[in-house]
Amino acid sequence: MTDEAPGRRIRAPKAVRRKLREAAIAKVRQDMIHAGRTEADYSAEDLEYLVAEKEKELWSGLGWKGFGIAALLLGINIGI
């Protein structure tokens, strides 16, 4: 038996999480430029929320990419 509580997830290594956070920040900055705004136009809480949402979006994308690569390696055609 393990000492972990049921329902706990395995966390990604710190370096991966840091890299993903940096990518999310870069995407949020890019979105702000496209919207014609600066970081000063947002409160700290708003910026944190935007980065967190972008992180979720990136994690979701990684999951599908990983699934697609695994399917490709197994020779499964999933229509991508």
C-alpha cells in the first residue's frame, strides 16, 4: 500500500510546471498586446486568473497531444 491519499494526482516535475507557467505568461502577454492593453491595465488578481486559465488550457492541450502521439506510435488512426 502507498501512503498517498486516494484521489491524489501525480504532480509533474517542478521544471515542467515552471516551463509551462512561463509559456502561459508569454501567451497572456501576447493576448494583451492583441487586445491593445498593458499589464498595468489589469489588477494582480486579474493577471493571476488569466495566467491560471491559460495554464489550464496548455495542460489540456498537452494531454491531447500526448494521446495523439501514443496513438500514432501504436498505429491507431484517430483522424488527426
